[in-house]
Amino acid sequence: MVSRKDKEGQVKKKNLLDSQTSRRSFLKGASIAAAAGSAALVTGCVPGAEAGSSEEFSLKWEEYFKKHYRLMTQEEKDETIARLVKLAKLQYDLDIQMSSRPPQEQVLYGYAFNITRCEGFMDCVKACVKENNQDRKSKTQYIRTFEMEPGQLDPSTGDGKYFHEVPVDNKFYMGVQCFQCENAPCIKACPTKATWREPDGIVVVDYDWCIGCRYCMAACPYWGRRFNWGKPEIPQEEINTKQHYLGNRIRPKGKVEKCTFCVQRTREGKLPACAEACPTGARVFGNLLDPDSEIRYVLKHKKVFRMKEELGTDPKFWYFID
Amino acid sequence: MEKISQKGFFSFLYDCFRWNMQGGVPFQIFRLFLIAGMVFGLYAYSHQARHGLEVTGMSNIVSWGFYISNFTFLVGVAAAAVMLILPAYMFHDPDFHRVVLIGEGLAVGALVMCLSFITVDLGGPLQAWHLIPGIGLFNFPSSILAWDVIVLNGYLLLNALVPLYILYSHYMGRKADERKYRPFVFLSIFWAFSIHMVTAFLYQGLPARPFWNNPLMGPRFLASAFAAGPSLIILVLATIHSFTSFKIEKQVFHKLRLIIVVSAIINLIMLFSEIFKEFYFPTHHSISAMYLFFGLEGHNALVPWIWTSIGCNVVATLILAFNPGDNSPKVLLPACLVLFIAIWMEKGIGLIVPGLIPSPMGEIVDYLPTWVELGVTLGIFCLGITVVSWLIHPALIIEERYDQLTGSAKE
Ligand code: SF4
Ligand code: SF4
């Protein structure tokens, strides 16, 4: 095991782009010993244990030692993205585009959900699953819709598993997802700072930095987070190749993921997939800092409320009634 | 290192190793069983490493299961060593002084198990270096999990180094210098309480989970640990007493029994107080407790579990309190065993799993560990017992020799 890795390491040194820093080489030295010790045991997670080619192996090896996204310079971000794009080609024979586009200035995203209009079609759920490359095997979904009895406003009293024709008379529907809390308990809980709130208000996860402890899942009061219990499986032809590093790129197994307001779309000025897919216009998305935006209109002229206001999480997601 | 005899640190390590390889046939067979358990654990873990945590019974709703339950319980066992340390070093109780090393060995074993349970629960165990301050990013002081990493490792160091120093001194045939280790003993007493409180705060600090978000969590943790931990210590001491030449004073068992009784009663009072709060006027927030004690909508996997635990808990506490056998080991030992298991059931699965059920969106699922989780857990328990036996076995030999050397061995 050791000798193989050493050999690979030399190959890597010759043909890889990166400039060595002392921190990195220290880590490498230390890790070769550690990895060799545990390699036999944890073949599943040692970088490159399943690698087909030596190029794939060295790319994965490089990936393993990269920094936290927020500590990377733009150059380092470009490098890791180049590696991820290459890996996608090698592993899945896919040509993906990946962006690291930063937040736009003077933007704070907000979402409003019209409970009067929603009829429970769940087109948003389907669009979200597709857009965000969610695991089909475990049927991961960021959005849940609940069929509610009149007189109730708390989704936990509703039925989240309806399989009948909608809308049903005298019922109404509520969609829930991560609410992008301004004071987010999940961020506070994370021991490695692998999840944080971007300046445009989106709470993101660095999938490669997350250690998969799931403390954030326990801490979220809205059940906004999902875990990759296994390796995500998506049919080749359904993979969305327009990806963002902090958004819909295909997650490694053992990491936490969540709704990112479709960061890969919204930072390009588009609507999130759910808002675009909704046939009833129940979903309003926009820039809270823009006084002329639709979301500001809703907040000003409609009666709005947020879930579990008493927890002080300050979500950026409101419900309203026409 | 000052030279008193020609022996040095390496011969100390070598002798410890050598003594560990010796020992009677039953002892070796016992060790073989432990090795078999660990091998099975490794096999189960390699399965999990290959396929991911999907081979466990956990889900997006019950996102922590058997591993974290055992971790939580074992933190209590580790901290309970303080119940020997406190009287031994602070009050210079001679009876406890003789057995305190055993308590510390147990604490080290429990901590090794705790850290292993956390590691096997990680989705990305190889990324664990992201937690190391300096090369990773450590969310301190904001994340309670970051605190927990510090206090657990610190406690492990303290409980390993102080006995190491004492044993090494005794091995070299000199008295351990109390001025040198006393500050660390003080620190470890304080630290024992902190590993408890911090681990309780891990859960207590989550407003998302009303079942855990309860100020009694920390204190109850302490009480139950000071009942379960000393119960285990009694069992271990009794084993050592009957299977080795190292004899333990009757007084030790009597004193430990008192500690257990007081803690177990406080634990029961607090349990009663919690149950009262949840069920006198049930609210929205009582729903997890409802699930635990009575089941919800036909999901009642934990109901027999928790009632068995409470039943055993009450019976064992009563037996220990009224002491019908008059400290006879025939009564004392089974009662301790039952109490230990009862608290394991309650502070493990009975505490962690219902906190996650129902999900904040009101969905209810049951949780059952799979063979992988059971196998890995078995492996970790075997690892812990192995560590304890590897530590205690040479420690007792050194102590016995030292006793003979100084002629202070009590009959
Ligand atoms: S809804 Fe949950 S996951 Fe989303 S930001 Fe708030 S606490 Fe975090
Ligand atoms: S699972 Fe990942 S994002 Fe969540 S708390 Fe753990 S390290 Fe942070």
C-alpha cells in the first residue's frame, strides 16, 4: 500500500499544477503513514482506493488535502474546480461545467410561499430533485409538501405522504424546505465550520470539508438537511451538468446537503428551479434589498408569517395568504 | 529521567508488554474472545466504510442511532472514575488509594470507546483531520461538539498520564512525588465533571429538540453516571478480587455501594420530575416523551425498552438501598449489573433516539440498529475491554511488587 502510494505521489509531483506549500507537504507526509495504516480497513473512503487510473488517483489525492472553500484564493478555487471537472470526466464520462461564482453585491435573497395558491402538485419537488442532482436511490428531496386540514398552520400536523389526486376539497398545502435562517442553529453547531451563511443569505455546505457528523441535522429546527447515507445515484442522462461548487455538484457519500436556493441559478440572475416550476405561482423569490422586487411587495402588502418564530432563527422564508 | 536503578522507561514498557503476554490459560482464552470480537467489528466496519452509513438503521429522521447512544452512555462511565479519584487523592482514603488505578484504567478504556464510537459514526472519517486546530478549522467556542472533542481528549490524557507517572515511579521502586501529580489530579476531577456537562450540553443546547432542550439534562447525566460507573467499578473489582492475587478490601465495596445508592436515588427523583413535567400537562413539546413511553400512531419500538429499563432501575436501586444481603456479593453484584444495564438502556438509546422522533416536521419512523451497527459496537466494546485489561494487568503486578518492596501491603 505504502509503496504504491509513494509511486503515485511521484507521478503526481511531476505532472500536477499545484505549487507546494509547507503546510501541504507536512500533511502529505503525515497522512501517508496514517493512510497506509488504515487503508486496508477503510478502502471505501481512502481517496483513490477505487480509482481506475493513476491520473484519477492523483487527482483524488490532491482533492483530499485541499483547504476549506472559504480559505481558498480564487486561484485555488479554480484549481479544485478543474480537478473536479476532470474527475467527472474520468469517473462518469461527463462534461460538466462548475462555477464558483461569488454572491452579487447588494443582494439578499428571500422567499415567500402563498398558501392560498399552492394546490399540492409537487412540480417544485420534481424540479428540485432534477436541478440539484439529488440521490434517486434514497429519494432525497429538499422540499416537502404537506396536505393540511383547515384550521392548522403547523406542517407537523399535516400529511406529508399523500398519494392521491390534488387538490382535495377543503384542504390546503404547505411546502417546506431549508429556510436559510439568518441566525442558523445548524451553522452554530458545526464543529468544522463546514456550513456557513453567504453574504447573499444562502446557507451553504462545503461538501468536501464536512466530516459527516450530522450535528447540524440534529440542530436544525425545520428538518432542512439531508445526509448522503450512500453514494448518490443518478441516471447518467439526468445529471444536471451546470453546477456550482456550493450548490448542486454531485455530493460525495457521507456528507450533508441542503437546499441552496439553487445557488447555481440564482447567482446567474435566474429563479430557483422550484419557483420556476410552480404552475400556480405560489412561489415568490427575489432580492430583499431591492425595494421594487416582488418579494418586497409581498412582505409589505400581505399578511405574512414564519415558522417557529419563537426560536429566533430569523428565516428568510415567509408564508402568506392572499 | 533520574537514574535510580538500571531499569528505565523502555524496560518498563517492555515488562508491561511481557506481563501482558503471560497469564493463565483462562485469561488467554478470554483475550482470544476479545480479539474475535474486534475482528468481527472490523469486518462490519469495513462493510460500512465501503457502502456508507446506508447499511445502518439510521435515516434522515433518526440521524443518530446506536453509535451516538453508546458514546453518550460511555462518557458517563469514563467520568465515574472521579468517584474513586476524589476520595483517594483528596481525602487520602487508603482503601480507595489501592484501587484508584483500576478506576483510571477503566476511564481510559471508556474514553477509547467514546472516541471510537464518534469516529465510526462519521460519514467522512478520513476528513476528521478537519477538526484538528491548526491544520483544520475548529469551530470553537461556538460548536459544543468542538468543546466535546477538547474535553474528551484532555480527560483521556489526564487519566493516562497521572497513573503512568505513578506506576512508573513504583516500577522504579520509589514513591511517586505527590507534589508533582496533585495539580493534575485536581484538574482531572474538575475535568470529569466537564466531560459530562459538555456532553449533556451537546443535546441540551438544541432548541430544535424539545426532548433534549431541558435544563435537567446535565445534572441527570451526572447522577446516572455516578450510579452506572461505580456499579461497573464494583463488578470489575469483584472480578479482579476473585480471579487474581490482588485482593480488595471489603470496605471499598461498602463505600461504593453508598455512592451508587445516593446517585441512583437522585437519578430516579429527577426522572420522576421529568416524567411529571411531560405528562401532567402534555404540550407540543411532550411528543417525543409520548413516543418513548407510550408510542405514537402505532410506532412503539421503544416502549418495552424504556419500561424494562425503568423497572430494572427501580428494583436495583431498591435492592442496593435496603441491602438485603448485607453486602453479600451474591446480592450486590447482580444488583450492580442490573443497574448498569438499566442505565445503559436509558441513557443510550432511550435518550438519543426519541430526541429525534418525531422529526421537526412531525414524521414518525422507528429505528432499529442493523447487524453492522451491532457488530461495530461489539468490536468497540471488545476493544475497550482489551485496553482496560492491557492497562490493569501490568498495573496490578507493579503495585503488588511495590507493596512487597515497601512492606506496606495490608493483609
Ligand atoms: S432551516 Fe435548518 S438547515 Fe436551513 S438554515 Fe435554518 S437551521 Fe440551517
Ligand atoms: S455534518 Fe458536516 S456540515 Fe453538518 S455539522 Fe457535521 S461537519 Fe458540519
